[in-house]
Amino acid sequence: MPVNLREYQRKACDAPYEYWAEKPKGNPLIVLPTGGGKSMVLGTICEEFISFEPTTRIIMATHVKELVAQNFAELLGIWPFAPAGIYSASLKRKELHHQITFGSIQSMFRVAERFGRIDVLMIDEAHLVPPDEAAMYGKFIKALRAVNPDMLILGLTATPYRLNSGMLTEGDDALFDDIIYEITIKELIDLGYLCPLVSKATQTVFDLKGVGRSGGDYKPGQLQAAVDKHPITEAAVKEVIAFATNNEKPRRSWLFFCSGVDHAMHVRDEVRRHGYSCEAIHGETDAGDRDRWIEEFKAGKITALTNANVLTTGFNAPRIDLLAMLRPTESTALYVQMVGRGTRCMGKDIHESIRNGKSDCLVLDFAGNVRKHGPVDQVKVRKPGKGGGEAPVKECPECHSLIFAGLRECPDCGHIFERDVEKNIKQTADAVPILSTSKPNWVKVNRRTFYRHDKPGGTPSVRVEYMCGFTVHKEWICPEHKGYARVRFEKWWKEHGGGDDAPFSINETLAAAGRKVLRETAEIMIRANGRHYEVIGRKLADAGQVLSQDNAATFVSVQPSRDEIVARNYELNGKPEEAAKIRAQAAAKPWANPMPAANSNVRPTMPGVSRPSVARASVMPGVAKPVAHLRKMAPWEEKTDDDVFEGTWGRRAADFDDDIPF
């Protein structure tokens, strides 16, 4: 039967023949994301192998009965009269003598010799193949190659790395030699074949202190004990329901990933307590109940499913439009597999999916997995024996900045951390983007804070921090810069109610902020940019409104320079001479001089012109902004060689790299 393959699927089907023509002894690997159509590719390869060589015998091995049945059904859809059978105890079928056999490795590895000569072994979910030759796959392959030493091996997976660490093609014990074809989640989303993922900031926090690690991941018993606590479960479920029942975009099909069987049951009970249908699936679930609940969930008869280590692979439910990760993991592969459950479209492409009611999938990461592993389309894989790979982040206890865990000194306030930085890592769920690039989201602001930022040799600026739940988002405004950055600051100042007379110095800006001259920020629009978010829009509160709905301590605070903080600490510790020394050193720094004489934005005083609306405490006598100033060129073209800006607010990249947490 003719099959209309997508272009990337056709390339994946062609790749093995080209590879084996050059490396007949090699074991290649095809990488297709969840929802990319691995079953279609496998079925097409099976049909074409036998059309080329009618005597070819093939085994398609995997680890769960759902994948066995799914791959078998896909082949029959392509080739209705295919000479294929199933060998799986879970499916109650043990057929040995078909030309193509779809089987579960648990059922087949003990009876490998009974299959006779096999020409091609295909392995679905190849990331589950352990390097240990004494394991099931190792014994099975050894037995098959004892009959046919020239047997070809082809692997397919969405995650080409082991569950603990390392690429499947790396290491002396690697079964696979090369990745012969790969397409990413981001590419398939851009092509419209996968559903976009979006993420929201969450408030609930998991404390993983004391949870040990074994086999490349958290110890299951200790993990469940740390996470399965009623107040945490109650808070997380309330957040999920709040997001799911949002009038702007309600969610109809929820999938929870839990940290153990008891945890899955407790989450199920909490969801039911709020009046929503929910079932829990785990390894001990009766097979009949499991199949019935999954079918009802796929049909929309059950709103939510909770699961413990079951529905991470081989589970195909396109209706899922909300994923709640309540299961922290050290495994990059497991993280990607969990998130992949929400990428399927409800239809052949995103356009049909939108018509059917699913335009994206919301990921609520209570477990901090996105923070640990990165956006799902830019995960960083650790190499075996090479430590922790991409560093996690930690929160500075002094200024609450989020910085790399490997730093001993906070670049924002100078706080010195203990040597054992792992003790300071705080496991929190937050607003790290699930995709490295995604559509903007509005988030509520609980507090806005202004900080002075001094850069040796550079022009100082003001860092504006927005506290949104447990997450801090930052942007920079530049009153003392020239050119485009100054123009952007004037626009920012006017939008926030400061009027047309924007300050020309850092001190004036901070003083005005301290006097509540500016309107509060109610919400900010954030957009994913790599491993962090950038602020691209703001919703302001009404004039005079204080943002105190959820946080009575809402305020705008101003922090003095780092040198002044150090000096004050010396004074508090009875060392006034050290404080005086620090202040003298600060005064000698040319970049720390608040006087604006060298700033070309400041103009001499014009007769009859003043700026009474803005404090002038640090401005030189006779300095003020004129009513009008004729420019020789457009403001966005006004640059100097050393003022090259980039980013949302035109900040100089060299100035602020150490303030970006990711």
C-alpha cells in the first residue's frame, strides 16, 4: 500500500541503506522526537527490506506491550497482509515463525535460539539498552549473533543518551556506532508536525535536601518521602487546577508525573477532592483497569491521570494539553520523555490540532527539571564520568540573585559562599522556559526592586528586578548612557509615569524610585531566550495603587553600591578604619563618580530652565536638561565605537554578562 511519508521520515528511512553501504558492520541510530512517527518509519523500513530481499527475517524489539502493539498496528496499516506476528506474554501472543516479529525483550531474551536466523534486529526506545552484556538485550543479541554473526542492528529513539548519562554512541561499551539521522523537537514544531510547549511559573517548592542518588537518579524511596507531603500535594494540585480552568485557555486533559506509587495515589485523591475525574496508573495497577482507564483518558471521559514510572514511553495520547511534573529526575532522557507526552498534535498537523481544540501543551514544572536540564530542545547531556554537566543555579541569600552554582562570589552583591556549593543549591520550580524560544507569557509581579550596577571601566546602569513568585526576572535601564540606550530609558521612564524629564544620573533615578515617583508594575511579559527569560513588556498598576493582593510586603527598594554595602558591614563589625578605606577606594574609581560632567547627555543650564520635578542631589550646580535639543541624526543612529548595544533595552553585552543568571 503506498504511503505518503513526510520528507524527514523519508530521509530517516533511506539513511540505513546509505550507512550500511559504507559501514556494513556498524550499528546505526535514528533519532526522532516523540510524535515524529517512529512507528511509521519502522514499518516502512520493514516493508522495504523484504521487498529488496524476500527472505529477510526481522525482529522488532522494545520493552512495553503498548509499543509492541502500536508498532505492529502501524505496519499492518502500511502493509495489511504483512507476514508479521507478536511475541509478548503481556499481549498473550507467542508467535515464533513469522518473517517479521514484534516482541517485548522481557519475553524474548530467554528463548532467542528459538527464533532461528535473524537478519535485522530493530530496537525501539534504544536509550533503554544498557551497556551490560549480561542484561536482557546483551544476552538476546549475543544469542542471535551466535546463529548469524552478520546480523544488522538498527536503533530508534527520541533521546540518544542513556538514562543516567552519556550519549548512546560514546564509550567503549556503546552498542551503537553513529547517529545516521536526527531531527529535533524544535524543527518539528516549526514545521507544524508537533504541538508547541509553553510553561508557567509555579509557586510550590520541593525540598530535596537529604535525598540520595543511585544509578544516575534520585533514590526512589527517599525521593517519594521528600515529595509526598500533603501540604505540598494540595498546593500543587490547586495550582494545576487554577491553570487548567483559566477562562483564556482552559485545559481538558491533564497528565501528572509523580515520584512513587503512594504519591500518585495521593495526587489522584487530591484531584478528585476538587471534583475532577482522575485515576492513578502504576506498576501494580490491574492490567484490565490500566487499559480501560487509558482508553477513557484518550477519549476524554477522564480528565486526569496520575502515574508513577509508567507513562513515560510508549504512551500516545494526543489530547494531553497539560503536563504536571511532580517527579524530580537527574536523568535527561527521562525528562525529555516526560515532556514528549504533550507534543503530539490532535490531527495530522498543528492546523488540524488547533481546529480540534489543542494549540499547545502547558508544562508545569514543580520538580525543577527544566532548570536542571535546560529547555527541552537544548538539553545538555552529561558525559560518563565527567561530573554534573550543565551547572544548576543557586540563590544568593543576600540579594536573592540566581547565579551559577559554581561561583564562590555573588557577582551582584559580593556575598561569599562556602566551598561546598552543593549545600546552597535550592531546588525550586520556576519559570525557566520549556523551549529555548517560545511565545511570550504574562506573569504577575509581586515586587519590583531597583539596584545600582557598577562595571569597572564602563558606564553604570540600573538593574530592575521583578519578583514573580519564586522567580526573579531582570532588565536594565541606562540613564547615563548615550545613543539608543538613552532613548530607550527615556521611553521607559515616561511609560512608568515619570514624565518627559527623565533623570540623567543613576542617583537621580534611584532617588525618584525611592520616592515612589514611578507607577508600580502589575505584570510583565517574558519571552524565552536560551536558558533564561527576557522582559519584553509591562502592564502598569493604576496611579497610586499598591500591589498587595498576595504580598503585603510589596515595595520598591533601592540598594546602594557594592562598595557602600561593604563599608557599612565593616562599620557594623566595629572596623570604621576599614570602612573609610573602602569609601576612599570607591571615590578614586573613575566609573564610580556620580557626577555627570563627562556625560554628553547633560547640557549646560539655559536661562529660565529648571527641572523641579526631579531631585538634583548629585547633579553639578548649573546642570539641567534643556527644553529642546536639536539632533544631527536620528537617536537610534547615535552611537560611538565603544557603545554597541544589544538586547531588549540596548544594554552593552560586555557590561552585564556577570548579571545574567544563565
